[in-house]
Amino acid sequence: MRRLSILLCAMLLLSACARDKGNGDAVKMEIVPSEEPLLEHVSSVELVPIEEDEDHLLGSMLAIKLLPDGGFILADHQNLNIFRYAADGSFLNTVGSKGRGPLEYPSIHNEQVRGDSVIVFTQTGKYDVYSTTGEPLRECDIQNPGMGYYLVGDGILTYRGYQEKGSPRVLFTAGDGTQTPYLVTEDEVLSLMAGWDVFSETKDGTILFIDSFSDEIHSFKDGVFAPYLVFDFGDYAIDDQFFKVKDRMEGAELLLGSSFAVIAGYQEGTRYSLVQVITQEPHAQKSTRYCGLKCPDGKWCWFCLQNAFSGKDFLFLSLSGKTLYTMVLPESIDAFSACFASKIAHPEIMKKGEDAPEHFLAKIHLK
């Protein structure tokens, strides 16, 4: 099955404020080239230097998972390493190890932090459970492999994506094996491999998830699936014709020959919500990323941090509480706009020379 890979690179600047209309109406994405709307909601930027040595080097495909004690996990999907750090960026331990033996991961699909455990889902239809201190605990097979996973209670949510006609894109398998399908594909379309986390969880235990080509966010709680939120991508909306083609190659050509947008992540914090949208122009070799922040007053402020965080290192933002998290390189910090640089709480941390950190965790604290 042919899979479409959307190329990710630096963020495109955009900004606007639009009110969520509610009652199922779509939230409109608007494009304005400035990061200033975000800065209006930023109280400070904290830079945490990441401790590295020759045995614990980081690649370019990093996922950030926050821990209850204030520390964090960095999952390196490129080098197949998972490292644990203290809140100040000091290295603590490796979580598990790559390999093909028992309780080793030959690949990393996505990760989940659950209490004092780290779950690593692989692309081989299994997941491994480790303690945050790195000890292997157990290995479990996944009954219906897919493109993204999330443990819920004693069951598991699986995102399977667009596959054959009549196949559910999302499946919940309870601990007793009972299955609940959701979003059954009515047409045969190109399968899309998700390159980002499909699932997120709110403080009340609601699981939110994105759906490849769809402009909708969906929810799952207490065994019930439901639509949650809709976005309006305007000229970037995928044409309905795409969902009617029968040939996968024809579908790929139709999609890549047009402007289109897909949701690449959605999270809710204590006061803010964050959506990340990937867009691609016809036959382009790169994509652009837009972010929308729903503020406490109900308005959506759209922005992009290309000028503030330039370079290939800009990864997905992660929202927790009232803080946005992302990884940055020193050269990106040098490219900060004056307004953004003025928000850095301790600029002296950006030391130069041979001992300078190669990676920083940027904590963007919101008001």
C-alpha cells in the first residue's frame, strides 16, 4: 500500500484572531505573516540546555513527553533512542533500548507516558512498557496494528487511517477483546501514514484525536466516540473529489497537484488549546506549518514562528498547562526577533564556545 509522506520543514508565519462560533460551526484558519499574536499571550520564554555526550546524542526527529515530576522524555525517532531528563535538562537515564529482542524496540511509532511508566509503540504490532527509570516491565502484542495508539483503561485506541472501503479508521479494543469501530471509510482513498501523534488527553480524561485528511477533531470518553471540533481551511480544504477516486495513484496525483491542509496535532491545556496544521502547495518539495491558539477569551489567534525559530530543528509544539514546549538549536535562538528575544527569562544561559549546548528545550510560558 502506497503511503503519502508529507515533508515537514520550518513554520510559515501567520496570524489572525477569529472567534470559535460554536454550535458545530468551523473555526476558520486565516493567514497573516507575523508571530506577534502569540507574543501578546507570552509572559516569558525559558530555555533549558539539554545535557548531551557522545553516548547520548540527539537526532532531528524528537518527540517531547512531559513527566509528572517536571522532568521530560525525549524520544529520538531517527536514532531509536529514548532519554529521560530532569527539569533542568540534566540527563538521567535511557528508557529501554533499540533492537529486535524481547523488550527491545526495532522502531518507534509513538510514545505515551502513563503515571510512572513509558509505553513505546512500535511499527511491528507490539508495545513495550518501561519504568521512567528505564527498566523493562512487559511486552504486549497489538491485536489490530495501525498508525497510532493510545492506552485507555485496560483497552487500547488504534488509529488505522484510510484503508480499504468499509474499514474503520479508529478502533477501540477493550481489555476483554470487545471492539468498537468508528469513522468507517466509505470510499477507497490513498492511505496516509501519520508522522505525528494522533491522540492527546485532556485533564478530565477525554481522549482527543485527529483523522488524517479530515478537518475535524474527534473525542472518546467512557467508551463513546463523538465529533468534537471542526476547522475551515478555506482554499486549502481537500477537494471532495479526492474521496471518490478508486485508484490510489490517481488519488495521490490529485492531492499533490493541489493545495491542501491536514491537522497535525491538537491539544488542550488549562487555559489554552493548540492546533497545528500542515499545508502543502501543488507539487511542492516542502510543507509549511500553521498554529492556532484558542485563548481564554474564546478567540483563536493564529501564528507561526518561522522568524523566531528558523531552521530545520523546529519541531512540533507541545502544550501542557499554560506552557508551550519545543526543541530549538542555538542558531535558531540567534535568529529570534527582538520582541521574542526580550521574553527570554535568563539570556545568559545562551553561552557560546565549545561547551555550548547543542539543543535547548524552549518553554514558552503563557499568561
